[in-house]
Amino acid sequence: MRTILLTIAYDGTDYVGWQIQPSGLAVQEVVESALAQILRQKVRVHSSGRTDAGVHAHGMAAHFQTESNLPLRAFREGVNRFLPEDVVIRAASEMPDGFHARFSARGKWYRYTIYQNAVRSPLAARTAWHLRSSLDLELMRQAAGYLVGEHDFRVFRTSGCVAKTSVREIFQVEFVVDRDFIYLDFKGSGFLRNMVRLLVGTLVEIGMGRRPATDIEKLLQGDEKQACGPTAPAHGLCLQEVWY
């Protein structure tokens, strides 16, 4: 039995998320359907994690098992022939026995994109959170410094999160500015449901001067008087890479 790892990119705008759901079309569904066209049988694809409705991916990792002896290029070029324009297999590789896209992962990189301008951008409408207000990036960087390391992020997750523990390690938080765009890069061991979007919402409130940078530290310490910021819009979030 072969274990094949796929690296998948997709525009999540028109999907209910990665995971198959009764409420609409999921990315997992279209990938499995395309694979079935190549393999001539149904196959279950196991991802490194879930992305919610509207969230994008440049490097979603997912594996499946097969007894087929098709060459690896068939799982990229061949499968891509049966995928819609907003989903693509970027790479396919064969992994050793025991590999699992979720449980073997050592870290993930998420990027959140903010478009900061008084005028909206049609080209960024599907991939960036449009903010007309200016942000104090120095304050945001100061606040983000509290996130690095291992912490209990229980206040930065939404209901329905099924993780057994809310302790996660953040390796790095970086801010990249490119003219009107601000990219917030979060690299860590793993992330809770909506964790990155809640972190971004809180950092944006700090950048707007609505709360002090030290609120992040208080939230991580479990101060019950503190509440995190709003959940940033889904369309600004993109899973960039999963590390093994």
C-alpha cells in the first residue's frame, strides 16, 4: 500500500471549508472526486487540518493510500485535469509507512492579509481584509511579541473546537509591509479553531488604539476580565505551508 502526500492550493471563497459537510461543497469533496477519476475507485483523503469556509490555502497537505502503481505525476497533472479552476494539486510525493498528514506534522505557517487604503480594491476583495483606518504597527509588533513561545490559547478559540488541549507553541510572528498590504505571518506547532483570526482581530484593535498591547499578555494569563478581539474575516486567511 502506497501513501501519497498531496500539496494543494485553493481559493476557498466558494467552499464551505476543507472538510466534507452536508451544508455545501467542500474542497475535500472535489479533490476526492478528481482522484476517483484517475484511480477508478473512491479514496479517502486525510488532511493536515481543517480550514473554514472562505479560508484559502497555498500549501494544504493531505494524504491518501492506494495500491495503484501510477507514477507520481499522475497525481498532479492527471488529477488537475479533473479539478475546478480554484483548486490545484501543486505537488505529489510518496511517503514512508506510518505517515499521516495531520499527526506527522511538525508545524504550520498561516498568513493573514490586510489591505489598508481609503479606497477598496476589487483585486484584493477575495483575499484581504480591507481596513480604511491606519494601524500602529509598532504597537502590534510589541503585542505580538507576547505570543511567541508555548502558551494556553484557550481564549483564542471559538466554540466547537474539538482540540484536546489548548496549549500551543508559536515559533514566530512576522509583519511584512508591501505598500498597501500588511501580511501577518504566524508560524507554530499548530493552531486552534479560528485561533489565527482571533489573534488578528485582537492585534488590529491594538493597532487602532482601542486596547493596550499588554492585553495580549493578560489574555494568555487567563485574566477572566479580559476578552479577545473580534474574529477577523475568513477571506484574509491563507494556509501557506505545513512542515514535516
